Amino acid sequence: MRNKIRIGECILNYRRKHRLTQDEFGKLLGVSPQAVSKWERKICYPDIFLLPIISDLIGISIAEMVK
């Protein structure tokens, strides 16, 4: 079974659940709303140094995000 990177999906689900815009979520991480949009659309992924911060913020382990 192949691993699937789910970071964008996890971010999108968290944002919708907490009614945050991409801009608001981006401000929590110090990134642009365009970056958040690209993550959610799987165009690119967050910098590896942001993964622990994202993990803590959304309450999902890094391992779960890259299942």
C-alpha cells in the first residue's frame, strides 16, 4: 500500500471546521493565503519546518498527515 500525503486535506478540514479563511489560517503560521491554497489543492506542500507547528495547531500527528 502506498503512502498518501494528506496535509492539504487535513488543513482544509480543520479550516472548515473552525470557520477560518485561508488568510486567517495563513496568519497563524506566518504564510500567505496563496500558500495555504496551494497546500489544499496539492500543488505543493508546506515547508518541513512548518509541519510540527501545523500538527500542533490542527491536533493531528505528522504521521497521520502523511499516511
